Amino acid sequence: MAIRINHHLQYMIRKIWISNPYYFYLLLITIRAMSARRSKFEIYIDILGEIKNGVNIPTRIMYSANLSWKPLCIMLDSLVSQELIEDCSNEEGDKRTKVYYKITEKGDNVLRYFNRAKDLLEVQKAPLLRVRTQ
């Protein structure tokens, strides 16, 4: 995949490459990672992880998992129906938020299993971008 870039950016890229090729490599990996889309499975795991880390109010889950409201509601309903999380009502706390979520033992097991599998697998990096110079 070749991309077109302007001359100023070409100069900066060459300068980074000459000064330290390792930083250049990190820059390219970062650019590639920023453009990669998450799968639904990864989004579900992100939601489980956020709930386990204490982010349990729906709007906070939405912000921390980087989702919009409607997909979040669909995914939370799916996680509740699979008994990975449970929804609890908040009678005494904040009046604006009546529902919060807790991770169940089953959800905790799924999260631990995925994290263990991710640690065992060496994820192959996507190919680096080729910069076309003219």
C-alpha cells in the first residue's frame, strides 16, 4: 500500500529515519495501529475489562470503550443475556444513573481466558506502510 505525502512530511520522515530507525519503526506501527478496526469480539472483551476495572455506569463504559450509545446498549444486553455481566439497580446512589453493571464469575473467567490466550500468542504485526518518494 503506497500513500502520497507532501514534501514537508517526506523531509520529516527522512529526518526521523536517519536519526533513529527504531523511532521510525515505532511511528509506522503506531500509524498502522490507529487505523486498525476492532472486531466485535475485541469490543466485547474491552467492555468486560472496563467493567472489571470498576467502570460500571453505562455512559462511562461507553466513553472508556470508545463506542457510541446504541451499539453499547446492544452489546450490554448481549453480555447480560449470556450471563457474563449482571445489571443491578442503584436505588440510593446517583439519581441520574439507575443501572450499573457487575462482572459475573463466568465473565471473569472469559476475560482471564482471553488475556491468557493473548499472552501465549505472538500477534503478527501488519505489514508496514511503504512511503513512495518521488
